[in-house]
Amino acid sequence: MASTVLSRALFARRIIQSAPSLLFQKSQFATSVFAKRPLHLWSVSSHAAHKTSGSFSCSMSSAAAASQTSSSLQSLSTNEPVVSVDWLHTNLREPDVKVLDASWYMPDEQRNPLQEYQVAHIPGALFFDVDGISDRTTNLPHMLPSEEAFAAAVSALGIENKDGLVVYDGKGIFSAARVWWMFRVFGHDRIWVLDGGLPRWRASGYDVESSASSDSILKASAASEAIEKVYQGQWVGPITFETKFQPHLIWSLEQVKKNIEEQTHQHVDARSKARFDGVAPEPRKGIRSGHVPRSKCIPFAQVDPCWNL
């Protein structure tokens, strides 16, 4: 799952920042996280594949993210996965910064992300519908859409290639990482996840706004309509966002099947241990319990044991 990969990178960054308080069992841990090798993800479910991993232990809470309040968008590195709430608050009104609320919840949570967005969101944020901006040719949930469909939906939201994007969600770090990954798959690396998401934003005392019938709601609806038109073969325009597909950032089902036999990469399952073992029911109806053969379970909630959102 994209959130697991992002959390791993974020945790490694925090480890480096708080190095005196941490004990490394393998010195190559930081190297394996930050090495410039292709990142492979499988978008069918919460699985990721990594070539290497290292082990570590934490002796105390990791330090807070480095202050970025004085930085402009131009100074941010695209190799950094996150920005702080203080940085966003300082730069929120910058014309080249756009904020996306990408909240999404599991079916059994019975939460409606759009309704929650309408009640309270970061000022000026657009709503990115994870379920709506998806492949309409399959009955599988929120599968990655085609390049044309993604470009049409993002353009309907008013996003351009020149924009720097900050994406967040209502849990802190969950579905926002998925949208961060989607944009990078389609060639847009000027995107960052808000460290701590909406919970940390509110805990910091920053304002939120409501918009039961605002322009942003109309844009969210337009994005869903645009993607539907693309899959129906209808013309959609104008297109303000051009995609550049990055195939190394995603794996197909066939690649996953092949890797089960060849084991060139390690499959990682980010779900809970109970779901991995098949002893807990899947939250979606009709989905079998268990896991991909030879995969390893690293529950998302336990990826960063020294960091509590």
C-alpha cells in the first residue's frame, strides 16, 4: 500500500534526524530506504514489493519533523515526501500551492469522506475522490485510471502541471499517500503529503472551513463526470494537466504472479496480521481471506512504532 511505503520513507527520515537516540542493527537500513532504485507497487490491494530491507530498534520517541516554515514551494525537494502543517499554514495562500483533501475510509468504518469534507477542511482545499477517480472498466474498487481519464479528472479540479500539491486525509496518513503515489505514477512529482494530516492541522490550532455548496464541491462532481465521459468515449475538455506515465512505479497482477515463483522482490502485505492470517474477515464483501503466497506482513499501523499521529 502506498501509505506503507511513504510511512517507511518518512520514518527513515525521522530516524536520520534523531540519530543519537536510535540504534541501528544494520547500517544499510537508510541506504535501502533511500537508494535510487525503482519503487514497485501493486495497486490491486494493500501490497508492495521491495528488493531489500533492514532491521532497526527504537529507544525513544523520534524527533519532530524539521521546521520548513521559511521555505517556499520552489525550495522544497521532490525527494521529500512530506511538508509540515506549519509550512502549509505559512504558504497556504501562495498561488502555486493547491491543497487536496484525499480522505477515504474502509467500508466497515461507516464514514463518508465527502460529508466530512463539507463540514470541515483546510481552507481552500479541493476534494479528491479516491473512489471516483478510478478505472471504470472493472468492478474492483479504486483501481488506477487510464492516463486520459486521470488527466481529464485532474483538469476538472483545476489542477495544472505547474502546481505544487499538498495532499492530506482525515486520519493523519492513510489515503493521502495513495493520491501522492497516483500523481507520481502519472509523472507529477511536485506533490507532498501533509505530515499528520487534518488531525495535526487542527491540533495545531489552525483554522478549518466548511463548504456545503461551494465551488470545490462542483469541481469534485465535474471530475467524476469527466472521468465517466472518457470511459464512454466522449470528448472532455479543456485539459490543463498532461500526464507522463511512469511504469516502474506500478506492478501488474502478472508481475506479482511471476515474482511469487522467482522471488526477485519481497512482497509486503500492509494489512493487519489477522487479515493476513485469514482469521479476520475482509471489510469488503466477496473478498477471500488470506494473503499472496510468500508475502510478509508488515501492518501499516505498526510501520512507525516511534511515531504516534
